[in-house]
Amino acid sequence: MLTTINPKLPMRNKNITRDFYVRQLGFHTLTGADYDNYLIIEKDNIQIHFFLYENLDPQTNYGQVYIRTNQIDQLYKNLLNQKVAIHPAGHLADRPWQQREFSLLDPDNNLLTFGQSL
């Protein structure tokens, strides 16, 4: 009965968050979803929702989302070519849990991990 999941992450500034996801990661804003304190972005078959939390301290933010892909090497290469910063401990690698993955941080320190099954 469950069909999909749309994670909700905190953001301090809607314009900065939208710019990062659209310009650097290739997402787009959900059509018809322009809300003052809420942002919905999508790419391919996923959506990520953001709620305004102006007092968020990025150093204490533990927001995380795991995004599965079927083209991990190409995605990683594209992000490197666009000069997107990869998390220092999250460069592309095969993990013991049978995933090939990498991670990056958004402007509010939300951790995005991209993975593909080995």
C-alpha cells in the first residue's frame, strides 16, 4: 500500500536552498508549489520537501536522506564536473553493505547520500 517517500528537511533560506538544488544538482521546483515557508523540488522520480527553520544551526543539523540511483558513476562524474563539493569522508566508493555510494552536504548541512547496489 505504500507507494513513495518524500523526505522533509530543514532550510534556513528558501532562495539559497532552491538555488543549490536547481543550479548545482539539477532539480527543479515542483510546478504550482510556491509556498512562503515551504519548498518542494523534484528530479526524475523523487521529491524532497523543505520547511523553513530560520534558527537552524547547521553544525547541529542531522538531516539526512539516502537517494538511490542506477547511474552512480555518471552522477558522481557530472557533479564533479560542475564543481559540486563532495563530503570529505564521502567520496565514491564501494561499501561493505553492498552499495557504491558518495555523499555531499547542502547549504544547511543536510547530508545527501547517493547509492547504487553492487
